[in-house]
Amino acid sequence: AQSVTQPDIHITVSEGASLELRCNYSYGATPYLFWYVQSPGQGLQLLLKYFSGDTLVQGIKGFEAEFKRSQSSFNLRKPSVHWSDAAEYFCAVGGDGNKLVFGAGTILRVKS
Amino acid sequence: DGGITQSPKYLFRKEGQNVTLSCEQNLNHDAMYWYRQDPGQGLRLIYYSQIVNDFQKGDIAEGYSVSREKKESFPLTVTSAQKNPTAFYLCASSIDLRMGTGELFFGEGSRLTVL
């Protein structure tokens, strides 16, 4: 069965600084990987996804993620963070059946 | 607009009562899901259904029940057997996630509080 680890529970960055959120997965075959974002009390919105092909994936709101098979990682990055990026971010993995397994989430705080 | 509608948004329940959370989608998706969200634990899968009249248990199905009588609807019942039901519940739908275009679409969630 697949699993996901997001090592950082909280991250604080200054507005305009770069951001990297870590995600490590466990799955025996090639996984399907996703990043979602959630504002407080809301549902989740898809930022980007990886199924195959180019390991650098571009998403919405200026986010990108890189799939590294050798490190079992799918880290999310953004070159310059805006105050509106403050939210909770979830990494998810699929591949074992028609379902996704989510990590515990990383709460991003942006300071001005 | 197409999307997923969950109701009610907030629900209060006394101990020992069953409650049903509604989830309706007009995206024509075959698959539907219920996740439970607790602080610091991410989303945990309760039940999912890949086709009408069929559903499978997820990782934390105990104390919950579902039905899938129509493609558009996937209600979740939180029974009195669920020991700690206070949580945020999220419904989602998708086409086949194993396809290159698959992704989960989420509703806005329902917050259940047991008094």
C-alpha cells in the first residue's frame, strides 16, 4: 500500500522569499502524485499533478514540483511567495486502485 | 456550474444519534469518496464508490455507512457506533484516477460537532 510523509507540520516564510514544501512517498511502482491546497474551512484545490513524462511539473498560482524517483520525493516549490499563499498544503499519492492517500499536511504562514 | 455540493455545512449532534451528510455531484463522475479530516492527520479515506450500487471500505470505515443508489449522490451516515465523530468531512469525485487526466474534485466540506 502507498503512503505519504510531509515532514514539516508548519513553515513560515517571508513574503517574496522562495518556498519549498517537502513530500516523500512510499509505493512500489510508478506513483501518481498530487499537490492540493486548502484554505481554512474550505475544500481542497488541485495545484498540480504528475502521472508520467517530464519530472518537472508546472501548476497553478506559480507553483511547480519535481518528481525524483531516486529520492521518492515530490517537493513543491515557488520562487516568490505572496501573502495569499498562506494555507495548508497536502501531498497525495495514487496508483494502488482508484483512490488517493494524503499526507498530514503542511501549514504555510507568510510574514510581511 | 459543475461541482460538488455538500450539506449541511455545519451540523451538531447529540451523542447516540445517527446523522447523514449529503454529497451531490453534477460532474458526471463515476467515482465518489468520503474523507475525514482531523488537525495534524491529513485526510483519511472512509468509503469510496467506483460505480452505482457498489462501494468499498477505506482505512477508517468503522462507525460509518454509505449508499450509492444514484450516480450523482453518495450520502454518508455517521452512526452512534463512531466513537469520535467530531471532525471535518470532505466529499470528492473523480473520473478514473489511473488515467492521465484523473484528479479528485472536492466539495466545501461539512463540519460535524458532537455535543
